[in-house]
Amino acid sequence: MADYAKSVLAFNGTVLLEDQSTTTWENIMHVIPLLEDVDRIKIASQPAHALKARAYLRRQRPDLAERLVRADDYRPGEWMAVKPLLALYGLWTLRGVKAGERKVSLWTAL
């Protein structure tokens, strides 16, 4: 994602990589200290994975989850060949996510 942001989106800001995690739960846990002082939090990933990450942030730090803003998780035509398999896997991994954890905060991107 960092390479994509820099090369395709021409992002020239600071990128911090968290490389100690082996699960999404651990990834959220490890980035929480980096999120403490930010105004908005945007999780960009494959749609089901991003939904799971947002749910995990709500479980670990509901106060920070209030800062979540919508990310561009889905782009028409993207990953067409594997999308059905990713969707099935994503639904399977999301079986424990509660309805209240699926929402995005009322914050909007500026």
C-alpha cells in the first residue's frame, strides 16, 4: 500500500510501516500509538479486510474508532478474476463482526 500511495497516487507525505504483526488484530493493536493524535483515521485495504480492521479498532479503542472516515475500498472492475473468492473468504472471516461494528463514523473526508 505504501508503494502504491507513493508511485500511483503521488503521495509525498510521511509513511510509517508496521511490520511486526501477523494478524489484523495485532496490526490494529500495534498502530494504535500512531493514531492517538490524528484527527481522522482511514483504513484502506481490500473491502472485507478493511471492514474487519475497522471492527477491530472499535473493539480495541472505541474512542479512536470515532475518528474513522470512509476509504475508497471498492473500485468497479478491480480484482475481477478473484473477487468472488475474496468475497466468500471475506464473509467467512467477518462472521464474528457485530452490526454496530460495521458502521463508518459520521466524520467525512475534507
